[in-house]
Amino acid sequence: MVNYLINYCKISFYFLIFISFTLFFLSMKFLLLELVYFIEWEVLSLQSNSIVMTFLFDWMSLMFMSFVLLISSLVIFYSNQYMSEDYNINRFILLVLMFVMSMMMLIISPNLISILLGWDGLGLVSYCLVIYFQNVKSYNAGMLTALSNRIGDVALLLAIAWMLNYGSWNYIFYLDLMKNNFEMMIIGALVVLAAMTKSAQIPFSSWLPAAMAAPTPVSALVHSSTLVTAGVYLLIRFNDLLMNWWMSNLLLLISGLTMFMAGLGANFEFDLKKIIALSTLSQLGLMMSILSMSFYKLAFFHLLTHALFKALLFMCAGSIIHNMKNSQDIRMMGSLSMSMPLTCSCFNIANLALCGMPFLAGFYSKDLMLEMVSLSYVNIFSFFLFFFSTGLTVCYSFRLVYYSMVGDFNSSSLHPLNDKGWTMIFSIFFLMVMAVIGGSLLMWLMFLDLKMICLPMSLKLLTLIVCLMGGFIGYLMSNVSLFFINKSLLLYNYTQFMGSMWFMPIISTIGVINYPLKLGLFSYKGFDQGWSEYFGGQMLYYQLKSYSLYMQEFQSNNLKIYLLSYMLWFIILLMLIILIN
């Protein structure tokens, strides 16, 4: 049975990685020759009606598919060892493959109906994966994830209904021609709402850290290239609608605040997976904000580089958690680099790529984006959010490294820490190589016509200065001598507010349920059990009861009452006869 399962994982790995490389080379051809293939497949023709599936193949869709398949193949190979003790590993692999297929459907669809198939597939399968370990925490996280994403699904359904005005759901035909139409503006607003829920922007952010209840390989897939990036990818396709429109300004504000909030929250978090999840949220905010400024190609570039180092970050975190006997608290770690040098080296490379360390994958996209922000016409508040959030990224990354890699070992003296899981190490090493060379490779391939970015020295060095300051503050926050900053009573309320994502998980759960339930209780006590009961059901009951008691006196076979009634009827009849005559 075990051999069968191992082969099952390996077959999936080889198949997916072969398709991934094929698609990557195809995307290169499409990019260089500027090819776009629009394929229509008639599924069913009945009388004058036909059901047609449409697929769009261009360099962007093919490249994104190749990255998704590469990461998913490595995740499946990694799961072979990580989930080896799970009896239902075949079910897990099938769920991951369904997840990937839903993402494929979404990527190659120029049609809102087929996008909805992939979109809903992602939502449903992600729910199954979040509740995979079947405990109360997983169920709560799964419901929060599913219901938050349903808002976006409804927005997409409404967009489909509005697309009926054009006679076809192939939005790709109408974006440029009809972008100033009122109907297309409504469709654009609904698509932005859908993308905000899927990519967890404020106020829909609380589901993303909650989804950490899923197994770590799923987190590596979900938070790098699939579920959370679906909203960004959809907006990349709809980028024509975001140009010179008030919705783009609103999206810039919301995504900037999301980036800031996630970076701030990660500095007060002690759960390893949640810190990485909040860093994903921060990077999604960065992608959405740069997208709202109409730099869709830059957003796509960062989408791909982020996928590489974030998947690596989660895989290394999974390996650490696996060896720490499922402990995720970074305060229980320390000096891991002595016991797990290979994993920790890759973990540090991924962290440095996330921070934008020069010549790693993250540097090419993040530095370019921040320089374009400096070059663009953007207000001071958005400018502050961009650069301050970059500093926060470096801050929580250095704090994470300090707690987990440096200092004394804080776990039990008898521990199984080692780097012997070669199946996991292979996947980690493969992604580590991609995280080092991926940014440079994509930079050369995607930007064939490089433009000059001319900035004054102060703005040119601002990114570097902000990163260095962020790293220094992260070190100070983690240092034992300054540990009171996190725990002082004076700052307790502020840290509670900032560390809990601005109370968003509470607002998204109790905030949504509490007031309707209280209103229901009030109406039940005030109406159903109050005035409505007193003047309604109970009063009717007592009145009918008194009438029936009164009538019972007449029906108790009393001879006097019968004779009296007989006499009364006789007198009335006599009076009637006299009146008639």
C-alpha cells in the first residue's frame, strides 16, 4: 500500500513538472513572437443553441500555468514525506490536483462563466483542504474562508448577469471598446470586489491567516501561486478598466492599508505559519496597489517571483515544524541553524528574497516597483505606506530569523531535529535555486524594452535605507534586553490592536453574528414571547376558553335553562305573530 502511494505521488510529480517546463518554453515562444491563441471548443450543439468553451493562450497565461504546475509538483513531491503518516494521503493528493485544475481553468479563461467554474472550484476545494485535519479550529477556519470567499463569488455572479447586456460573456472582446460604458463600470466594480475577497484585502483579510489550519504543503501552494493570487490575476486581465478611474484610487488606498496592517501584525505574532501568512497578505497588498497604478506587467512579475520564494518559505517552515514535533511557536525555537543547517540556509535565502536582498528573486520585482512608485504621480500617504510597509517586511523577517535561528535552543533537550528528510530537501533545494535565479531570469525575458528610471540619489537610496532601518528595528524588537517592548503594560492595548490585524478577525466573526443574534433575541422576547403573545395567541386562547365555559352552562342538560329558553323563544315568536298581523 505504501509503495502504491509513493508511486502515486511520484507519477503526479513527474507528469506536472514535464508539463510545467513544456508550458514555460511555449510561453517564451509566444512572448518573443507576440502570439495569442484564442480557442473555441463547441461542447454541445442542440437545434440553434450551442455551448462553447473558450480558452485564451498567451505568454502570460502559459507562464503563470508553468509556475503553478512547477510549485504544485514540488509540493506533491514534498508531501510524499511530510504526509507519509497520513492514511488518506491519496485523497490529499487528489484534492491538491483538483485545486491545481481549478486554477488552470481560471488562468486560461477569457469567459466569465468558465472563470466562475475555476473560481468556485478554488473556493470549494480550499474549504476541503482547510478542514483536512478535522478539529474545531479547522472547521471554524474553513467556514470563515468559505463564507468570506462567497462574497466574491456573488460579486462575480452579478458581473455575469450584467454581462448579458453585451450578448456574450467573453469579457476580453469588450474591455477596450466599452470601458467607458456605465454597464462595464459596474462589471469592473464587481470584479474588483471579487478580487478583493479572493486576495484578502481589507475588510476581508481575516480568512487568510485562519486558513493556516490547512496542512503546510497546502499553505505552500495556496499562499504562493494559487488561491490568493487568483484575485490579482483577474485584475491583471481587467487592467484596462482600472486606468484613470475612481475605483483604482480606492483600491490603491485599501491595498496600501492592507500591506501596512499585515506588516504591523506580523511584528507582534509568535506563530511561525501566521507570520509567513501575514507576509503573504503584505505582498498581496503590494501587488494590488501597484496594479491600481496601472503597472499590470510589474504586478505579474512580482506575482511570479513571490510565488517562488513564498513556496520555499512555507516548505522550510513545514520542515522545521515537522522536526519540532508540530510546535509552531517561534519562542520555542532558537539555534536551529546548528541542527538543521540545510533547511535554515534555504529559509534565510527565502527571507532575504522576501526582503528584497540585491540579486535575489524578490529584489528585481520589489525594487523596480518601489522605483516606479517614486517616479509616479502618487500622494504622500500612499508613498509613505509603500516604503514604511517595505521596512516592516524586513523588520518581521529579521525578528523571525532572530527568534528561530539565533540564540539559545528553547525546546526540550530530547529532540529529533535533523536534515535527513531528503524528499523534502530536494523540493526545498529546487525552489531555492529558483528563488536565487528566478528574478533575474524573468527580468531578462519579460522586459524586452527596458526603460530608463531616472531618480535623485535620495529616492534611489530610499529603499535601501528603509530596509536597513527595518532590519535594525527588527533586531531591537527581538533582543532579550528590549523584550519589554512587546510585553509592557503601557503598550499592551496597542500591541493587542496591532497584533490582532486591527481586530478584523473579531469583526468578521462575532461582529457579523452578534448584532443580528441580539436583534433576534430582542424580537423573540419582546414580540414572540411579549406583546404579540399577550394580545395574540394567549388572549385568543383565554377568550375562546371563557366563551366555551359560558356555552357549557347552556349545554349541561339543566331543565330550568331549557324551559326558560323555550319560554323566551315562545314569547319572541308570539310577538312576531302579533307584529305581522
